[in-house]
Amino acid sequence: MRTAMGVWRWRRNPLRRPTDLFEAWVAFAALVCVIVVAPAIGWVAGLRVDGTLQQAAQEQRQERHLVPAVVVRPAPEPTAEVSADASAQRSAPRRTQIVAAWTAPDGSSHEGTVPAAEEPPRAGDRFRIWTDARGRLVGQPLDPSAAAFHAGMAGLAAALGVAALGETVRRLVVRRLVHRRYIRLDRAWAAAGPDWGRAGAGS
């Protein structure tokens, strides 16, 4: 509102310089960018990202299957490697690895190393894992609510980016205008300075 009033104030002000009105219009354009353009771009970006992620989530739900698995035995411990930061390795939590067996949706049998579902794992325990149609281990499908959340964050980031860009352009323009005003002031002062204070100067 202050920016809009500034544009109106500078329209017919006798003290207005050409750069004053231009600066007011730049500020008004930046305000419109922040209030209108940035939210619109954020909304469109969020919708596009949400559509892409929701499609990916649907494809993952169709291609990935939750199948039962059974614990066969504990997995062998990996060979210890020398590290410069041994204390960090000791403090990092690690899930127990087990050898499990499962049957894929296509009927093939598989056996591999997976993280234990419960601690401590016991042979014969049953749990479920995500696999593709051929029984290969895959990650959990993307949840639709998680996809919507990521899309919202993407839209918000796009809106903030556009708003920040508009404000940055406004600041750069104002800085350039102020620099030009100082140059003109220095020139005017240099022209009037020698006669400043002299009796009858300018008469």
C-alpha cells in the first residue's frame, strides 16, 4: 500500500525528479511480483511437481510388491576396515544384517542379505519386504501424502525464489539510481561551488 501511495504521490509533485517516479514504479512492480506473480508461479510449479510425483508413486505401487520373507540365519560380519575416525564409526548406529529367503510374485525363490526387521533376529521369524515382480529388493513405494508434501515444498521454494528475485532486481535498480543521483549532485555542486557564498553571485 505504501508503494502504491508512493507512485501516486510522485505523479504530479513539483519536487519530483525523473528517477523518483521510475523508482516508485520499480517498487510497485516488485510488490506486484511478490504478492501476485510469485504465488502464481509457486502454485503452478507445485501442481506440476505434484502431478509428476503422484504418477511416479502410482507406478511404484503397481511395480513393487510386499512379499513375506523368513529369517534364515544372521549375515556374516563385514570385514573391519581401518578408519581415521574410529570413534565416529563406533557411535554410528547399525542395523543387524540377516540372510532371508522369500518368494517373488512370479513364483521364483530368492535368498539375500537384508536388514533385520526386529532385534534380535531369530531364525524362522517372518517379516515382509518390498520387491519387484522378479523378486529383486526395492525400496518402499512413494507415499501419496509424501509426494504432496514434496510438491508443496517445491511450490513454496519456487514462490520464494521469484519473490527474492524481484526484490533483488528492485534493490539493484534503486542502487543504480542512487548512484546516478550522487553523480549529478557532485556535478551540480562542482558547478555552483566556486560562487557559493559570494556577494552578488548569480545576480
